[in-house]
Amino acid sequence: MKIISNYLSQKYQNIFIFLSLAVFFYITVQHGYLVFHVFIELITVVIAFSLFTITWNSRKMLDNQYLLLVGMSALFIGVLDTLHTITYKGMNIIVSPIFYANQFWVATRFLESITLLFAFLFLKRKIRLNLDIIYIVYSIITLIIILSILYWEIFPLCFVENVGQTKFKIYCEYVIIVILVAALILLLRNKHHFEKNSFYLLAASIFFAIVSEFCFTLYISNYGFSNQLGHYSKLLTFYLIYKANIEAGFVKPTETIFNNLKISEQNYRKLSEKYELQSKNLSEQNMELEVLLKQIRKLNEKLIEKNKKLDELNATKDKFFSIIAHDLKNPFTSILGFSEILSSNQNLSCEKIQYFAKIIHTISQQTYSLLENLLNWSRMQTGSLTPHFEEIPASELLTEIMFLCEKMTENKKIQLNLLNNVKTSVFADREMIKTVLRNLVINAIKFTYPDGRILVEVFENQEFIIFSVSDTGIGIEQQHLEKLFKIESKLSKLGTSEEKGTGLGLILCKEFVEKNNGKIWCESEIGKGSKFSFSLPKKFA
């Protein structure tokens, strides 16, 4: 045999071995199909057990997890194929009117095909398979198959004597073929994970497994030609599995077991060559990279700033629609309601008419103030409102505020005092500062109880003139002080006489003061009142 092997190439030697086996099995068929079947199945079982043995002993070195899972499943496929063999009609080991062998065939081929497909899930995983869990899972599946066929007898019939295969058996064969085709497609897509010869042998083994299953969809008798041809294909399938898994994994371990290592080495060489080429221009690339990084930082800063502005614009938009939808709509609803009462009811007394007219007048004043603030605020947002600076005596501003707010303080019986400690003029926009003072005084009136006091005071330091509006009202919680001048924070309370507001006035004050190069702030204590102050430069900054 050694002399012949020396003269025959490996390729022709494999063909010679298979043809010799084919002739041998043809001779056994002539002496009885049962003998042929036993020999075919025993060889495939031996191959399955050998594959498991090789896989188990090389499990710590085997790098390809696809081959690892397929090799582990071979033990259980071999056990089921053994039961298929000994339950075959004519063996007289397990006697029953049910054709157990056909049932074991379907169950085993399902387990085999699903394993070939499922194994691809673990092909690229870096974490190694837990063989103990795999062994337990396959043991449970195998035990369930055996019990369902031999003990519980709940497995569907696959063959009926004098009738042939059941529809269940035929459909199962087609499903198995579909699974094998899917496994073959995945093998073709992942061919780079296998040594070249192993890949072709595995592909060929799956192909002949498909041929075998197709043959088993055609036979009527368990001893017919189609059944015989299917077993030949099965023999060829297991022979190719032997060549791909046992011989390639045992005789040529460095090519199969460490195939992924070889791929990694090749990739590393390519990366090294690429790195050597790039290192020549590394200094220039580093300089370009630094420039790009600086540009990216600047772009990020601009992006952050734009996002901040966008948030502010969104808050402005939300605030605007909130005012339009609620705060501006409600006053008109009240005015329309009270005016309808006046126009439709002719029997109202003079006192009632005066009462309703006073309510309408009050609501109209509040609405006008809101519209004025809203108009100024919207003009500020669009940039159409710009300050016109001039020198303004502080006393003039106080006199005008006293005139505008005197009626309101009288109606609420609040004492309004003015204290001017400066003779210097401020350099600011007159109408903007009047709006700021008016809003602050109106807010103070709103949140001060009847018989309370409000003090408007002006004093100076080296650079600024400071205006402050103090009241003896309800005060503001400390956690709300920082939110008073932010557009996104809607802080609006009812006044001491149920006066309504929008929270827009303080936002407008802040923007007007900052437009005039000043700052605004607030000090407050619950139950004792609040003090709003803002500074303006003595001269244009």
C-alpha cells in the first residue's frame, strides 16, 4: 500500500478509496440491502464518533469555533444514527410496527442541518464556547428525541408499510434541504475563515447532504434504489466531513486550527507595511492634524454658541406663543364678556354699570401694558429697537414715574416715596429707562398689600448711577431669584389683589438695561418685600 501511495497523488488516492468503497457496498447490496445499510451507517457513525474524539482532545487549541461546535455535535448525531441503524426493519433488535428508523433519520438530519447553520453564529465570536453547556444542551435534545420516538411515541409517523413515506416525512426533508442551502450560503460568505481545502471539502459535504435529502423525498420502499442512492450520498457526505474536519484538523493542524491566527498575521503584515509608508510623511500629517484639530475646536465652540442661541430662540418662541395663546387671549375674553353684559342688559343700575366699566378699564390697562411690553420685546428680538443715548437728569425720570404710577398707588392705598441722592445725569435711552422703571414700580404695586410702602431711590458710586425700587410686599423665594430674568423660566404669580401678569416685564427690563450698558439684580425675603436695582453708566461706555 505504501508503494501504491508513493505513485498515486493524494487526489487520485482519495478517488481510489471512495471507488473501492462504492464497489464494496455494491457487492453487499447484492447479498441483501440490510447488510448494505448496516455497513453504510456504521461507517458514518464511526466517522461521527472519531470527529467528536478529535474535537474534544483538541478543544483547547482549536481556534475555529464553527468546527468546534460541529465536532461536539457529532457525538449526539452518531448516537441517533446508531439508533436509526438498530431500529431498521429487519434488524429485529427493537421490534415494533412503527418504523422507528425513519423517525430517527428525520430527527437526526434536523439536528445535523440546524447545527451546520447555527454554528455560524459563533464563528466570529472572541469569547470561547462553553463546552459544558453545549454538552448539556445537546444531551437534553438527544434524550427528548429518543423518548419522543421510543417511549412516549409522540413523534409523527414517517413511513407506513405498503403506502410509503408520509407527507410529514417528505415535507421535513424539504425543510432540511432549505436549512442546508442556507448553511451552504453562509459558508460561501465566510470562506475566508477556513483553510482553502477545508472550505471546499465542507462545501462539497453540505452539497451531497442536500442530494442525499432530496433522494429520501423520492423513495416508496425502504429498500428501493432512491433510498440506496441517498445512502451513497450520505456516505460521501461523511467522507468529505472526515477529510475536512478530521484529516485537515489532525494531519494538518497548523493550517486548520490556527487558520485565524494566520489571517491575523497577514493583516498585521499589511498594517506594518502601510505604517512604514505612512511614517515617512508623519511629521507633515501631524502638523495638518493639529491644524484640523484647532479648526474643529473652533467649530465646536461656534456650534455650542449657536446651540445656546438656538435654545434661547426656542425659549423666546415658546414664550411668545404662550403669551399670545393665553395671556393676551384671556383679557379680551373678559372685556368681551363684561361689555356684552353692559350692551344687552338695559336694567342695570348706575352702580353696576360703573362697576363693570371699572373692571373693563382695569383689564384694558393691563392688556395695553402687556401689548406695549410685547411690542418692545419683539422689536428687541428682531434688532429693530436700538437705544438713542442722551444725558437725562435722574430727577426727570423719577418725576415722570411718579406721574404715571400715582393713580395706581392711590387706588391700592400704597404710599410711593421718591429719594434722589444724586445730581448727575445718566447717559441712556430715555424711553427704555422709563419702561424699566415703570415695570419695576408696577410690579412693586402688584405684589404690595394695601397700606404698604414703595421707595424709589437713586444713588451713585464712582462709575454708575444706581436706581432701586423697594417694596414691603410678599417677597420672592430664594430658589426663584436666579430665574426671574430668564426667558425659559415662566415665573408669574397673582398679585395681592389678584392682578395677573406674564413674567415678560422683568425679561424686558433686563434686556433694556443691558442695551444701555448696565446691570440689573434683585434682593428679596419672603414676607418682608423685594428690592430691584439696576445700574447705568454716568457716561457712555
